Amino acid sequence: MSYSAIRFQMSDEVKRLTNNEMDKLVINYHIKDLKRYLKGGESEESAKCSCDILRQLGMSSFQIAKAAKCKLVSLSFV
């Protein structure tokens, strides 16, 4: 009885992300988290954490509210 194994080499096909691209992914994730909070799907603590991370990435409160497509007063913890 014999068999042959296939070895996958994905390292050639995987593209490395730059810091800017990684920041965009993180920002998009946390903006989606804020939108879920506004719809009632996430806790306030999770939304606060997302806001803190977005601020660390250099976004102002106004930019966060604008990206989440809500009024600034809707995010009372910003």
C-alpha cells in the first residue's frame, strides 16, 4: 500500500500587509463594532474599548462619529 502527500506552499501567495493597510482593517473592524452597538447588538463596554482604540490610532471624536454615521451625542462616552 502506498500513498503520496501533497505539500502546500502558501508563503509565496500570501501578501504581507503594510502598517497602513493593517490600521485600515483595525479601524473598519472597530467602526463596525460601534455600528452594532448603536443597533443594540454590542455592549457599551465593547463600544468604549473600540473608541479608545480608534483614538489611539489618531481619530478624533468627530471623525469616529462621522465614520459610524451617527451624531456625536449618540456616543456619550466619546
